[in-house]
Amino acid sequence: MTIPHTSQALSRFTVLDLTRIRSGPTAVRQLADWGADVIKIEAPAEVDDSEQPGGPRHGADFQNLHRNKRAMTLNLKDPRGHAVFMRLAAKADVVVENFRPDVKARLGIDYDSLRAVNPRLVYASISGFGQDGPYRMRPGFDQIAQGMGGLMSITGAPGQGPMRAGIPVADLTAGLFCAMGILTALLEREVSGEGQWVQTSLLQAQIFMLDFQAARWLVHKEVPGQAGNNHPTSIPTGVFKTADGYINIATTGQRIWERLVTAIEAPELLSDPRYATNLGRSQHRDPLNAAIEERTLQHSTAKWVDILNAAGVPCGPIYSVDQMFADAQVQHLGIAQDVPNPEGRPLRLLGQPVTLSRTPSRMAARPPEIGEHTDEILGEFGFSPQELAELKAADIV
């Protein structure tokens, strides 16, 4: 293996990556960043030279999703390519795919087919709506899942219509949940000796992410609505104008409410019977927010951040992305990391948001070029130089 391990945590596992676009690559990125030997499998250029979904290979999105992997080409539509894949799957630990449910069966690489050659295999699938059910054949897309999963109905300002979140929440969380499922199945395999099929979907992930908003309906039959920048239950929590911009203030519970009123020097709010309880503050949210904003307009965001933090009131500035990366705490955390690459081109990507004391993750290798490690990988799986030459001549790899 020519690229170094990013971590020793998962270095004993080999992962075959058949994923595209975002949700699947997000899942596999978790495994690659923690040291698994991830092999990205793509169609040869002679078979498919079109730009794949997910943007150009050297674009920011692709680069951020596919670091710390090796890459090979393989024509899965050809019976000889299928035979090669089955030899790989027989020795691998994990296969991850996010095809539509019918595609893997048509290619002969579905879970049952692979389990027959490797009962220990953990096979992971991400789809738009699930592997079965009335919507199983629908193509999945993040914004569709945000809408069907309820998120757009509670995002945005009241009365202004549904609003998508600014990131692909369903794609990203489906990928993270898939990775968690894979790791759970690998842990269970240590006891049973058998693999299993891990399944999730954009729709399931999005619904799960509603969390307390979903629980409000399931337990109390409350239908949450849009609240804009106001928190739906902790009041006053939201965005307030300052002398030079905006600030987030989060007030949860009576004690923090009292600290806020003292810090902004508005004792009249504390004595106002409308705001004496959380229920009262909820019922009179708009005049309360206006009264608070009268005070926050008197100073800059930076000054209020200092004042409120000193008073024990949760608050923070609202950054643009460039401002966020310039923040002292963000830089201290080191989540933006340089990626080593033999070309010496500047490449800085997002690192993992989790740290392990003995086996940390790191940026070990840039995203691979298409087919960059084909010869090396097939050699490791026992293919002879003659077999490799024949596969190349037939445009199988």
C-alpha cells in the first residue's frame, strides 16, 4: 500500500468503495480518515469518460470527500469485470454503495451475491427512500429528502414559505449514520463471525435529525412551524442586531434569563409580569425580542460577546465562512488541515471533528487520480502481471 495510514484505528479493514456524489462518499470518508484501506472503484475512461456527479475531480467538493483513499478502475458491466470484483469482495471487509436499489442486483453485486463468496462481509447501502417500499425506485436527492423529511417546514421565517437548509443535511447525515452502522456491524462480527447488510436512506436520516421537533408531534401531537432565528422552545433565544452587525444569544431557564437582563441593564424586563415565566416569554416573544434589541443596538457585537460571556450568558458572533476560519478557537482546534501531495499544490481540507488520544486521524494523502493504484491493488489481491495485462487490453480496468 503506497499511501500511509491516516490512523491505526481501522487499519486492519479493507473497504471497497462504489459510492458517488455525496452521501456514500461521506460514509466512506469516515472509514478512510480513521485508517481503513479504502479502494475507490470507478469505471475506466474508455467505458465512461463523462464527468461524474459531484463536480470536477480537482474541485473543492470532490477533493474534500475523497482524500485518504486509493483508486482503481473496473468495468462492472462486463462479466470479466464482475469476476474481478467478486475476487476483491471475497477478501474485503466492507463494501459500500449508493446505487438505486435495482442497479446492484442488475450488476450482480447485491448483498446476497457477495455474501455467497464472503459471509464475513459487511455490505452497506444508502438510498433515497429505502431498499423496499413504494418509493424504493425513486431517485434520491438531498433537497427532496429535506422537504419530505419535514425539515423545510420548520426552517425559515414564519409565513415566507418552506426553506432548505444551507448544507445537504440529509446526504451528510445519511453518510454518517451509514458509517456508524458499518462500525457497529464490524464490532458485532467480532462476536458472531458473520457480516450483515447495513441500510439507511436520505429520508430516514432526515427524519431522525428532526429530533425534538419530531418528538413534539409523536408525544404531544404538536405540529412544529417555522420560527426563523428564534428557538422554538427556549425563549428568548435568537439573532439580535448590534451596533455593527448581529449576535446570537441563547437564554435557557430562569437563571440565565436573569443574567441576561442584568447584563444588558434592563431591570424593567425582569419586573414585567409578561416575562416572569418561560410560558409568558413565549407568548410575548415579539415585544420581548424588540426590547432586548433596543439594548443590543447600543454596542458592537464584539463588546456584547465579552459582556455576555462574562455574565455567563451563552452568545456568539455570526460569522461568514472566511471569518469562521479566522477565529482564534477554530484555528486552535486545527480542523482545517493541509494535505500532503507529491505535486506540491496547496490543498487544505476539513479534518475530522473528533480526536482520539492514541490513534488520531490525519490527512495522509490527497484524493487519488482515476485508476491511480489499479496495478498495485490488483497485485495485492493476487492478480498476476499477465492477468492484469489482459484486463487492460480488454478495457476491463
